[in-house]
Amino acid sequence: MDLNRYQNLIKEIYFKKDSKRGLERTFNWLVEEIGELARAIRKKDKDKIHEEFADCLAWLLSVGSILGLDAEKTMEKYNRGCPKCHKTPCSCQEKH
């Protein structure tokens, strides 16, 4: 399934609820899920990492839907590789 199909699926399941909750509170749920993913990564719990990654993506797609964003269109930013150096893999120097 492509990204837009997942966005539409999540929208079908949750959009009414998420819209009613509002952007700020829905975004807060996304942040909470990211925290849960961070804990799973620290614990190296592969099953939980998989579950929390999916939850993060679902909440991010919900936030995008509330904002009226097309997930695939937003990712066009990366079609030419790194948005800064335009290379794949990125050759930008990280600042330490």
C-alpha cells in the first residue's frame, strides 16, 4: 500500500474523532507516541518498537489530514535526495 492509501485508511478510521479533538490535542497524542517509541528503542524491545513505530506513523498521518496535507506530496521534498546537498546518500557534514 502506498503512503496516500495509508493516510486515507487512517483518515477513514479516525478523522472524525481527531478533528473533533482538534489539531493541538491530536498533535500531543503524536508526541506521546513518539515518547513510547523512544522507550521501546531504549529497551531494545523489537515487538514494541514495531508497534510504536506504526502508532507514530498513524498519528502523524492524522495530523497531516487535519492540516489538509497530502502525505505523498509533502515527501516530494526528498525526490532528489537530501534537500540540502541533493545527494543520495546525503553527503552533508554534521555539526558536532
